[in-house]
Amino acid sequence: MYDVAIIGGGHNGLVCAAYLAAAGRKVVVLERRAIAGGAAVTEEFYPGFRNSTAAYTVSLLNPKIVRDLDLAAHGLRVVERPIANFLPLDDGRYLKVGGGRTKEEVAKFSARDAARLDDYHARLDVVADVLRALVLETPPNVVEGRPLAALAGLIKTGRLARRLGRLGLEDKRELLDLFTGSAGAYLDGWFESDPIKAAYGFDGIVGNYASPYAPGSAYVLLHHCFGEVNGRRGVWGHAIGGMGAITQAMARAAAARGADIRLAAPVREVVVENGRAVGARIDGGEVVRAAAIVSNLNPKLLYLDLIDAAALPPGFRARMEKYRCGSGSFRINVALTELPDFSALPGRELAEHHAAGIILAPSLAYMEQAYFDARASGWSRRPIVELVIGSALDDTLAPPGRHVASLFCQHVAPQLPDGSSWDDHREKVADLMIATVDRYAPNFSRAVLGRQIFTPLDLERTFGLVGGDIFHGTLDLGQLFSARPLLGYADYRGPIPGLYVCGAGTHPGGGVTGAPGHNAAREVLRDFRRGRLRRVD
């Protein structure tokens, strides 16, 4: 018998476990795979070559969580990219973003755009600061029949209104544009040259199965802008040892505080007795009983697969069936004999652009066409690829003189329009993605020693990312803040007493942030203090 049983040992589950154990609760984490970390893991995929298997870069990890869990003492070290992004172009030119050189780089294409960069970032930072302030807060919850809970929600709503009220009118307009509009329209309103719009616009479609001109894509762009690395805002970094170094540090932090982490323990059912969640049934039939059951899973997996429909409120299951998941992501890890030699910036010796996020998509129009192709035929004829060469910053991942890289590819359809299985197209589409890199670095395919492929179906089967959705649910106004995952259940509590949710399907959403796990732990501890949960003696 435990105080808390956490289903799923992804990064949010581990963060939740660490906070609960630090508060003196008896905690167990039940992880399906033989390795903790969920989608943020480092694994060997070819003899002698390791890589971040799914999640691949660091920025959104919340600094408070890094400090509270003392992740550095548990082995975490994050290094910054020398530049944020490298965008090679079809005409032989290129754009570098970050490293203090964005303005001079953009000026190669447009002096007007270069002059507008400071104002763009200043405006974006004001709105991003609003998000940063909300990340570690529990959203106001919409409830019925619970006067005290409704009053608490009104108080939170009032606090948020006062915070927004302090913004100037122009900043409020900016916030409205970013929360409701498209990334494409937003960037078109600021800039005239394609390269800078493509470099920034990629953040609006990464993990988001949509055109950059789809309403709501501006928020996805914003979501990727409120992070920091080593105290520097808006910077992207790399965890030495890969993304698994983050979750292994979290697991060590949780274990040091007394949490029990059980691997290869897949949960098949949330046990509900007398209308209350009381345990988790794992393979083999064992029931791990606890006062509180906390799920780190995608909400669809929790509510549709692990809980008897009769235990849920009327209409809840039907609403959850409509919860929108599915990103246009296709993931490949490759072992390389040498670094890619880009036509726009030749050279196979390690250079700063090799350590950047390398975006292969020259314009917003290109990104939009990629989405249209995927909707029509299942995948883009000219896909969007972000190439990240982890070994350019971390020589522990590959043998001397060799390299590893990840290809995070957009757009592919979560479910193929002709009804066929992704298993039938995996290799063909992977060939297309690698050929796309060859267009910009002709030696790339020849340098590939081995590859590991994840279609949307593979991402779902391996990591529980429904429809390949890296965010555990679409990031749009209908599924954000007080509506994430559903109105009435935004406070990390489920519809059954004793049931809680701590994954990316809750506020503030996806990315390796740790914030949902932090916030859910606070709510669980609050219910222990209020006597809603009974401590195990």
C-alpha cells in the first residue's frame, strides 16, 4: 500500500514522484518499459551509437524544477548551442540564427527585417512572460455544484485578469494575435524575407499537424519561445548524454527522496472501488494499491483504455473520445561515418552550424505545401526536416570520428488517408526524408551506417504518443489552460475521486518542461492536507 501510485515513468511522472516523496509521501512509479524516461530517453540504436530516441533538445525544462530537484547534483549538464538554427537554402545561400549574429545574418536578405528584429523579440517576450508566469500555476477550474471550488476558480480568474490588465493595449493586441492567429500571418506582419520567417515559423508547425497559416499555430510558435537554458531565455541546448540524462537525473532525484521506481511494470487497469480510484493493476494481475492514483499518460489512453466506462461520469467518455491528438511527426535516428557537407556552407570538419538545429524548409509556403501533401497522400513530397547532430556537442554518443543525428520530420499524416498501415510505408518514407537532407548535403545518405525509424504509429506503440502526438493533445484554444484536457478537469484531478493526471495532456502542455508533474504534485499534497486523501501509516 502506497500513498501515491504513478502510472508512467516519463519525465513528468518522475518530477511528480520526486516532489511527493520529498514531502514524505510513500510513492511508487509504474513504468511500462524497461527504462524510465518516457519519450525523453537515450538508447543505443546501432552498435556503439546512442542518441536521444524521441525528444531531442532542451529549452522548456523549467528552471525551478532543475533547482528544486538539484538535477545538476544528480548528473545533469546542459550545454548551449553556439547558434540556435542554421537554414540552408536552395540557391546556395544560408541563414544563421542566434549566437548574437541574427541581425547581421538577416540583413543579407532584408535590411528592413534586420531593423525590426529587436521590436519583434521585445513584443514576443512580453507575451512569453505572461506564459512563464502561468506555467507553474493551476488553471482556474470550471465546476458545478461545488461552491468552494467555484469560488477558488473565480479568485484565480481574477488574479489572471489583473495580470493581463497590467499589459498595455498594444501588448494585449499582440497576445490576442498569438493566441488566436496563425504563425504565418503573424510573421508576415513583421517580416518580408522568406528565410527569417521560415526559421521562426518552424516553431509554429513542429509537432503540430497544420499549415503555418492555420489559426492557432501562432500559439504553438509562442509555446516554443518561453524556455531557457542555464539562465538564458530563448536559448536551446543539449543535455550531455542525451535527453535520457535529464530523466535519469530525475529518477535518481526521486529515488534519493524515497520513491520506488518499478520498470517493466505495465498498468492494464485503474482499479475503482465504491466510486474511488484505489489501485493500478499491472501485468500478471498484481494490484498496487494507493490512496492516490496519478497518471502520466495521454488522457485518451488513461480514460479510454484503463478505466471502465461505467466508472466515468455520463458524457465524459464521449467527450474524451473527441480529445484531439495527432502531430505530423516522423522520427529517424542515424549513425554517420562523417558530418554532413552542406552545399551552402561546405566542409566536413566540425563547425558551429553542425551544432545548430538545422532546418530544411526554405519558406512558409514550402511548409504549407508539405501539409497539403500530407493531407492528400499521407506524407509530404518535399517534407520539412530538422536535423540535429547530437554528437557535435556531445562526443559520448558516438565512436571517435563518427556521429549521430536525429531527423525530426514534418509533415506526415497520423493516420494514412487510404487506410493503410504505417508499417507498410516506413522504409519508403524514411528514404524520402534522408533524400531531403541530401538535397542540401549531398554526402549525407552515403554517410549513413544505420538508422532507427519511428512513424506516428511507432511513436504511439513505443512511447504512448497517440497519433504520434508529442504534446499529448493538440495545443489550441479548445485544449489549453482551463480546457486542458477538458473543462472542469483542469486542476490535475480526474473525474473519479483519488484519480489525478500529471502528464502533458494537462496545463501547460507538451515539451520536456516538468511543469505538469510539478503542478500535479502540489494538488495531490493539497488534498492530503485537506483530508481528502488518507495517508498510509
